[in-house]
Amino acid sequence: MGDLITRLTNLFNLSKTVAVTVPGLIAAAALGLVLRPVSPKNEIAVPIQGAECEFRQEELTPPAHLSFGDYRDTARAHQNKLEVSRLTLQDCILQRTSELGKEEADIADKKIEIEVQSKERDVFARKYLQYVESLGPLRANYESGMRTRTDQIMRIRKQLLDDELAAKRRQLAIDRLKASLKVVDERLADPGRLRPALGFADYFEGLTSKVLAFVLLAMALGFTLDPINRGLFGALFDVPFVLSSLNWLRSGRFEVIR
């Protein structure tokens, strides 16, 4: 509130030197209409009934009739839809994040298992080469052990690849859910929402700020346009033809057609 009082005081002091003019008001209104912000995207992710963590895009449509009751009912319906979507999206993000954590733990276990199997395969391979060179009778056992570890490594690697692809898809789904949640949070922060509740002082301060901004813009544009108007009309009245025409009109030398 102190900042608001300071701005009002500065405006009153400024109004002593710069006045609000009609051209300034018109220019400020025209500039505000031309440079008005673009309406936000009103499509949000709405949960599908009977489906787990599945959503469809739905538009928050304005009321069909321009009445206070329609706007109030529409605002309540939008508020309820937004809050349901936000809670559902948050639950789905938590669920998908938990599942992603389990998949990442499985991926880490499989990588460790591949390292263990690789070390065992290398041991069997060295022993096999030793028995091949010495023509020992146990070379077939070590060869079988080496091939078994190799097959297990290939099988685990295939499972690891599937798990990594599944983890990437789940991370992509989480990113999409977070993007949809961001849109819902932005829509909940739009003006006119029922919650969070806006006190009278906050509403009055916000309204006063908008009025002050418009008045300051009108004063600045009026201050800029005033010398242009003076110079334009001054040059116009200096034209001899215009002066002679005005003198002719003032002299009464014209006839009224009846």
C-alpha cells in the first residue's frame, strides 16, 4: 500500500506540469488495443473417466450468454476442472516417477550382472586356452562354461536394451505430464479464478495500478502529441489560401440555397 501511495503522489506532482489531453487519451486507448496481449491457450489436459493416467485435450470455453450468473457458473466449472486435472496430473507424475525409479534400479542391477558374467567368462576363456594348448581333458568343461556365460551376457544385454527403451519412454511420458501440469498451473493463475482468494485491498491495488498506468501513458502521449498538433495547425493556418477562405467565410459572402 505504501508503494501505491508513493505512485499516487508522484502522479499528482506530475499532473501539475503535464496535463491529460483528449488526443493523449485516444492515443493511449488505441495503443492499448493494438498492443494488447494475446489470449492464452485455453486447452488443458483433462483425465479420461475409467482410464488410468490417460488424458484428452479440452478447451475452456467462455459462457454462451453474457450474464453474471453464466460467468459465475462457468468460472466454478472451470475451477473444478482445473483442480481435478492438476491433482490427477500430480498423482500420475508421482506414479510414473516411482515406476521409472524401479526401472532404473533394474537397469543398474543388470549392468552389474553383465560385469560379473564377463569376469567369469574371461576366467573360463583363459582356462580353456590353457587346456587347449596342453591338450588337457577339462577343456570341454571350460569351453561349455565360457559359452554359457556368453549366452547369459547376450540375454541380459537384450533385456537391458529393452529396459532402457522403456525407461526413456516413461521419462518422455513424465515430461509430457509435467508440461500439461505447467499449462494447468498457468491457467489457475489467470485473472478471475476463484482460488486463491483475492482480498479487497489486493484487488483495489491491482485495479489502481492499471488505471495509473493508463493515465501515465495518456499523459506521455499527450505531451508528445501536443507540439505536433500545434506545429501542424500553425502551419495549416499560415497557408494563404486557408486564411483567405476563412476571411471569406467570416465576411458572410455566401448564399444559402433554399
